[in-house]
Amino acid sequence: MKPASPFLELHDCPRVTVLLDGQPLDLPEGANLAAALLAAGVEVFRKTPVSGAPRGPFCMMGACFDCLVEIDGVVRQACMVEVTAGLEVRKPDGVGDATV
């Protein structure tokens, strides 16, 4: 069961499977990756390298870099990526398995 989230899921959209730290998530195809992960209950995308403080999407427009994830070995901003089938997303600093 998914935890309560203030973010609404998109209905009536085709869904595709995305792997987050090896765990499958069914997300709306074509949606903004950061928004889709938030709606799925993922709150922590990475931790800061110095203090280990949790970080997640903040600006949702590519200005703040708090939503960094690794896709195909490249660290990118989740808010600037569209959900497509087969995406393999990892938390860039080894935060651990997805908790959804």
C-alpha cells in the first residue's frame, strides 16, 4: 500500500514500468519523472554529500538540482525527464532501495 501523498496521480494515462533502485513502479507514460515519483510516494531522491540530509524536488523547473537521479549512468534532474518505458532510475548516492 502506497503511503499518503499530497500529489495526485494521473488517471486515464497509459502506464509503463520504471525501475527505481531495482524496484518496479508503474508510472504514467509521458509524465514528468519527478512529479510521477512524488505521486507514487517517493519522497527522498538523494542525500546531500556532506550532511546526508534528504533531498527531493523543490522547484520543479530545473533550477535547484535537488531532484538529481541517475539514469543510464548519467546524473540528471528528474524534473527535466519524461517517463518512458524501461527507464532505470537510481538514487545517485546510494540512498538505498526505493521506499514507496
